[in-house]
Amino acid sequence: PAVVVVRAEAQHINPEIRKGEEKVVDTVLVPELSKPLTVYCRCWRSGTFPLCDGSHVKHNKATGDNVGPLLVKKQ
Ligand code: FES
């Protein structure tokens, strides 16, 4: 039987963006919003997708990835 070894890096959602940072989080300011803040998932692991539920923390810890959410804030 063949043995398949899957490296943790192969499971990275973010293969190359700002890999020197512990977690890549970006903020967009939008004046025309009714809610002051919405946090969107970019790790694809959230149980409340498209909203972030913090699952990126477990994903990053398990794989060594550094993906984080997108914050959309009312300006
Ligand atoms: Fe996916 Fe937070 S749960 S970025």
C-alpha cells in the first residue's frame, strides 16, 4: 500500500501574502454601512461562513498558516 504524506504547508490557505506576519488581517473603511463592523472569513474554515467565527486560530495553529479575517468597518 502507498503511504501519502501531506505536509502541513500544503494546507495553507495563504501561500505567500505577508508570511512574515503572525496573522494577516486587513481593514476596509466604508462610509455607507449601517453596521459599525462586519468580520469576514478568509480561511474557509468558519462554521458561520462568510462571517469569521475565530476558526482561523485553530487552522493557523494546526498548519503554521497565517490567514486572518477581513474587517469591514463603517467610516
Ligand atoms: Fe476564517 Fe476567521 S474563521 S478568518
